[in-house]
Amino acid sequence: MQGTVYKSTGSWYTVKTSEEDFYECRIKGKFRIKGIKSTNPIAVGDQVTFDIETVGDETTGVIKDISERKNYIIRKSVNLSKQTHIIAANLDQVFLMVTLNNPPTSTSFIDRFLVTSEAYQIPAILLFNKIDTYNSEEIGEIKYLANLYREIGYTCIGISSKTGKNIDKVKELMKGKTSMFSGHSGVGKSTLVNAVEPKLDLKTKKISTQHSQGQHTTTFAEMYDLEMDAQIIDTPGIKGFGIVDMEKEEIGNYFPDFFRKKQDCKFNNCLHIEEPKCAIKAALETDEIAWSRYRSYVQMVNGEEENYRVDIYSEKK
């Protein structure tokens, strides 16, 4: 039988067939996919082939094959394990949810996510959530950020999952597509899913007042069918986003604002760091490229971890 993985717990996979039947499936032995070493060889969104097993009154499935993926979003853990994790596969688009505070989302995190989506050719949309909670100065910071990424070419929408502001715009973008919501814990992913489809009634939690960090409400990635002919994948909150399998020479290609100017660099193999007559560094001085983007780029090229303390609104210092 064939079906789509709707939920992955790491040991069991909920698979939906074209007949809309759900089966709890597992895999036998080691399951490697074209050399991808990941904590989860099968991800939500994967198309799989499985056999039915019946033991007593219990019917389950055993996954024996996975179809070639159109794309996937993969990250490297920022903890000591450095393990890679495929968040979801076969996506039409991803929504990255950004909050200025409670919890803060750094430009470093945003840029790493966008670089990965560019590398795997998945359109990314930035949703600036909780705009109903910001004062006038904070709204100015959000507008600055949104304008920065709009000029690069990304769709940016200010929303409020609680008040419903601009949720209609999000729903319009989702129609007929498989979308993923991602971001830190506490940015409001599950609340947004509930706003898009109230019948789902996903659990949500309040922000931890002690550390202004979100609490995990979504434990495993899970796909949901929506009434408006769309699928949404809700994912657990992630603290950091390590990039995977990118040579430092290619990272700049996944910064569209860099890529447009790289042909003007003196050297074809310019890394935009130490080389003379670099078009990217020249663009920094004329504000054609944001310093926050350049800092993110240098971090990635140097293999550094995200700098969580970088001010989301900071520019050249």
C-alpha cells in the first residue's frame, strides 16, 4: 500500500492512504535514504510504500520504501550532538514565524532558515506575529525588518494569531498547497493553526515569564488537512538552526541579495570577507545590503553558532 506520512514520533509513523485510511506504521532495521544521515530517516510529508501486518486484533504497517523527495527542510542541532534532523518533506512553501520578543527571534536565525529554504528551493514567507502586543517603537522595528526582507524578495506579513489580523492573507497563500509553520517555541505556531482552522483546537501554552522563552506544545511534527483544500504541517519549536551540507563557497549563492551582486566582485571565487574589490562589501557601505545579513553570512562561512544576543534591530556597529 502507499500513503503519506502525517505524523512522525521517531518510532511510529501515522500514514494516510489515498482512500483516507490511517495506519500506524514502523520501520524494520536500518533505513537509509541516499546517504542522508538523520535522526529521522522518514519525515512528515514523505510518500511511502508499506505492508500490512495483523497480529491478533491489531493491524499495523511496516514501511518498506520511500519515494524520491521533491524537497525537504533539514537542520543541524545546535547542541553537543550536532545531529541532523529532517523537519518535513515535499513542501510547497514554508512560513517562518518571527517575534520581536517573548521570545525574541534573531536575524541570524531568520537568515539561516532562509538560506536552507533557498538551498532546497522551497519558497519562504515571513510572518511577524503578535503585532497586537507591540508598542509604537517596536512596531517601527518590525516595519524595518519587514522592509529589509521585502527588498530582498521575501513576502512579509504582520499578523496576530489572537486577534485574527491578516490571517485571511495567510489562508489565501495556503490554498491548494502543503505548507509548514516553523519558528522558536512560543512564537505562536499552534495558535496560528487554530486561527486558520479552529476545528483543530491544538493545545497552546503561555510563554515562560522567567526566561521569556516558549514552552514546547507541539512534541512531534504533524500534518493536518484543512477544509480549504490545503495541508499544514505544525512543527515543534526549535532553538537554533544549524545549516547542513553546504560548502562555504556556495553559501553566498543562497543569499539572493548577495547573489545578484557577486558577478561584480573582482574575483570569481570571492568569499566576500578578505578579498579586495568585493561588490558585497561595497554594497554594505551604501546600505544596499544589510549589515545584519552580512554578519549572518560570515558566521555561516566561519562555521560559527548563531549569536542569540545579536539585537534583532541592530545594524552596523
